[in-house]
Amino acid sequence: MKLTGGQALAQQLVKEGITDVFGVPGVQLDWAFDGLRRVKDQIRVIVTRHEQATAYMADGYARTTGRIGTCMVVPGPGLLNAMAGLSTAYACNSRVLCISGNIFSAGVGKGHGLLHEVRNQSEILGAVTKWRSAAKSPKEVPGVVREAVRQANSGKPQPVGLEISHDVLSASDEVDLIDPPAGEDGRIKPDAKEIAKAASLLAGARFPVIYSGGGVIAARASDALAALADKLQAPVVMSDHGRSGLPDTHPLALNTLGGRAVFPHADVVLIVGSRFIEFNQGTPAWPADGKTYIYLNADPTDWSEPRTSSLSIRADARLGLEALAAELSAKNPSRAEDIRKVRAWVDHQANEMEPLIGYTRAMREAMPDDGIFVMDLTLAGYFSRLMYQSRKPYTFVTPGYQGTLGYAYGAGLGAAAGNPGRAVISVSGDGGFGWNMQELSTARAYNLGLVSVIFNDGGYGNVRMMMKNQFGEAYGTELHNPHYDRLAGAFDIPYARADEPQALRRALKDAIGRGGPALIEVRLGPLPNPWKLFRLQPPFGQVSTAPPNPLGDPAA
């Protein structure tokens, strides 16, 4: 049929099963948006107030639904604004499709100074995607979209990029749309011999431990992880980015603080879907110290130096875990009592961190079991990453090693858009919330059910604490904040203030019960320093004062 490039783009997206696009219109995308207008009964377009939010929303959408999240931006400054969100999606193994407009085809690479032109835009896009391409005519559009979706769903999940120039979107030609093949599955299957070797090592282990990362979430491998852990009776230590890969209610689930107790006793460690790197210092997450390490990962670079690997299996996390569980015959004796002791040890240390532990438990009490929690880089967010109890898989979302401040509100909106009817909360500091506060407009315009909790300490509180620890005083960390009640009111968003944990619990329950967007402000005084609980070798000179290992002396 004869279609414009914009119509071909929209109609091929429909064929690929894309139902939502997060975007900002602009002159180079006029014909793309016209194409989307013609399929508006099949694709919803959510227009944000800043391009950064388009990528964050696509990421939050993808990670909580398991479907591709799609964002669309103009070239040059539009794409550059989206880069923070795309870099986060890249770090977090998120299936995001970024569609970027481009200047007129004849001007690409010429440096003529056309509107929104930047040098080497394709290479810029390539820095935060695993695959990118461009359509150079309307005829090419369906094929390039088809390949982008195939790439997004193949191998290691990461963003993919697609560029289409203004003149390609506006031109017309005879175009053949493409039906995606039925049952397409680009997951990497494990090698049977490697699985047999790994199963033998795990079966012969005295104290096996599983370390689970974000790849488990990306592969939707929670059930497979639980099945293998049950057979081995192996504690599952979830990385900071792997939280909710196994619900915390599972009898073998532990956070990284609990990992400090079980790792010294482990003789065989299976690392699945994790880079296994301490992301502040670039050293392995735990010292090798003579243990047998088995890596299961879709990306071979994730078991290379400085890590030590005894056996490496390149495979999709779910397929690899399923194969390992099938290879094991007997079930090991229960470790329930060991895990109970470790959890009590973790709680003992966390209980010293008031009011952070109180606020974290209040948020958990207010949320339904399947509610989605999105954290930002604020002390309350960091602490919740350790101590918030996830009760269902894929319900805890972080910005991963990219550490993009301001991430939570945009990603939370994407999660709310992809999961209508489910409770979604984002936890931000007053500093991070400032990155995307304009998206209160987006929340109201589309009635997205996100409750934003802002922990307000009048500054970049985490940075302030680190500076004081290192230098004795802080500089450049104070903020002049808006009146959040007036800010929420300006966008017709319900507001509440809660300055102690039970007031926060009540305000959250009210907001969730009411539905739609809401904003809750929590004003904070001085907070305890929780950093000593976050790492085996905590940064910034903090020393752990943990009580003795609840499982005894590993050398005994």
C-alpha cells in the first residue's frame, strides 16, 4: 500500500504489538505523530513535558511489564535530553526502543547547521544502545522497525535505537508491512555440557549460595530461580539491582546485608544475571577467597577480569536456571533455621536506623502485595533498597549502577502507565524530585496512578552527609524548594504531609485507595548514616559495626 514514512512507522509498531509510546512532538516528527494519530485506537501516545521523562517512562514501563517500552524524540537536543534515561535502561538491561527523528537526509554529516543538528548523532545514540540503525526511505521503515524489535528481544536485553530523517517520514511510497514471526524467541540457550558440570558442582557443595542480579528480572526468571534455590536449599542473595528477583517472603531470600553472613560460609557460589561488581570501586562484589564461582549470564564480559570464574555459562537467566534445576535430582536438607538467624541479624542492625526503618516499614504496610516501588538516590530510597520487603516478583525498581538522580518520578509514571489499577509509588528526595517535577502535568493529564513520596531535608542530603564525613563540612548542598502543597495544587494533584511513619502509612493508604496521582511530602531532620549497611567494604570511610556472624565462625 502507499504510505508515508510516518504511517509506515506507526502501522509497523502496531504489528509489533507496541501499545504505548512516550514522546514529545517536534517539527522533525510531525509526520510520525500524524501516523500515530491514524492508529490512536491501537497505540496510546503519552506526551511528556521533557524528553528526559520519555526515556525514563519507557524504562519503568518495560521493567514492570516485561514488554518493550517505546520513546520518541526529535534529534539533537531532544535525543540528548533522553540520554540519561537511555543510559539507565542500558545499565539495567531494559527493553527500550528509542525512535529519534533526524535532520533532512541530504544534510546528515555535512555540518550545515540545520535545525537540531549535532555531530555524530548515530554514534551518540550508539553509546546507550546495543543496536541502532536508520531507515533511509519509507520502504525501509517496516524492516528496520522489525529488526529493532527482534534485537530488543534477543540476547542480553538492552535498549535499541532507530533514526528516521524528516524527509523520510514525510515521503510516500509503496510499502510492504511485515508480520512478525510466530513464537519468535531470541533467548540464548545454555550448553548442556556446561549445565551438567555446574549441576555437579552445586550438588556436591557443602554450602551453596546463589547471587541474583538484574538479569533475573530482565529474563522474568523468578519462578526458575525459586525452583533451583528450593532444590539446593541455597540462600539467594539479591544484588541491589536484583531486588524482587525473588520475593523477600521466600524462605531463602536475603538482601546484601544478609549476604555478609552467608558468603563467608559458602564453598560454591552461582552468580546469575549479575555483573558481580562493587560499582563504586570496580572490585568484585565479594572476595574470591578460594570459593568456586559459577557464572550464568547472557554477556561474557560480566564474568571477565577482575572477577574469578571457575565455570561460565552463557545463557538467558531463565533458561539456564530451568536447565540447572532439571539436572539436579535430590533436594538438599532445609536451611530454614540458618536463614531465620541471618534475617534476625539483619533486622537487629536495621532497627538502629530510625526513622529510616520506620518509614520503610510504613510504606510496606500501606502497599498491597503487588504494589510497585520505584526508588531514587535519596537516603530513604537507599535504605528501602536494603530493607523494603518485596512480596511479588518485579515490583522493586532501581536506577542500577547508572545512579541517575531524579530517575524515580519519571520511571514511576511509566510503571503506572503500564500497570493500570496497580499501586505504584516513587520515593525521591527533594533534590531528585526537582529533575522531573514538571511531569506532575503528565501525571494529571493522563490520570496516572503514581503516588510520589518526597523526603524533604532541604538539600542534597546524601551528598551533604558524605561531604561532612570526609571533610567535616558540606558545600553546595543546600536547596531552596517550592511549597510542595502549592506545587501539587497548581497541577490539581492531591497533596498530604506526613512527618512521622504512621502518618505516612495513613497518607499512602488514602492516596492508593483514592486512585490517580498524588504527592506526599515528608520533612526530615538529621538522619543516621546507613552506609555501613550497604556494602561489604562501605565507601566514604565508614566501618561496619555488625555483630558477630549469626552462623558462627566460617573457619571453625
